[in-house]
Amino acid sequence: MVDAITIDVDEQRTFRNYLSRVISSVGDLSFPMGEFARIIKKESTANFILKGFGKYAPLTPVYLKRKRILAPGASILVGARRGSTVNGVLKSGGGVSGKMRDSILKTTSDSVLRIGKTSMEVGTKAKTRSGAPYPRFIQKGTGKMASRPFLFLTKKMVKRMFNTLDDYIIHVWKTA
């Protein structure tokens, strides 16, 4: 198994039960699974673009000050590259990493996107240069840092998934 951050629709019991019934009656759900991935990616795109909708715990004052120097304007979910500063002025390095963001919003070597007949997986396996699982730290938090989940299922997303399944079932039964 890939060391990756993913979300699991099984955490949504009602959705899981409905999905199980649909799988037993229809079988191959590759198409709706692809649509589910698209829904998750679309919401994740909005989350990164809108800088987390203001729902995250603020960065620590020390890190915020450093991040503003290293990567001015970077959203809360986008990391700053290492750099050196002197008296609050960038001397070398810095800039926006965006490795985790890009692996979710685009297709990169760190992207995780698997569509199966009855399952799908969307996530990232991005790591820092030293090999640390940075996305896991962001998603789950650490002793020093609050969690800032960038992959999640909202009620709105699950409703869109229900509607996608309903539309797919109607289409399958009409063409059968």
C-alpha cells in the first residue's frame, strides 16, 4: 500500500450502505466512482484557491511571520520552501512549494487517483525533501501543529454523490 493521505467514503455510514445496495444491483460503478473523484478534486480546488475558507486554526505567530517572508501570499495549506532571512528580509531560497497542493489539484508523480469498479481513491503521497509525510501532518495535525484537513467529505459532496448514483442507476436501467 502507498503511504498516502486519502479520505474514505466508508466513514459515511449512510452513503456506504446505499453504495453497497447499488453495487449489489448494478455491479460496475467505474463511471460514478470517477465522478466521485471529480467532485472531491473540485471541492479541494476551491479549498486551496479560497485559502481554506477561513476554517483552519491560525498558523503560529512565529511561523506566520517567517512564511510571509519566505512565501508572501501563500495560502494556509501551501508550504513555504526553506530559505534564510536576516532581520525579517529574505536572503536566499524561499518561495511556494505547492507540492502537496499540486498533487491534489493536478496530476503529478505524487498524485493518488485510482478508480475501480466499486471503489475509488483520491489522495497524495507527497513528502518533504527529507522524506517526512508532510500531507499527513497537515491532515491529522501534530503535537506542535493543529490539523488542517485538505481532503474531506462535506454533506454537500455526499449529496452530490448520492445524486450521481441515482442518475447512473436510472441511466443503467433505461438502457438495460
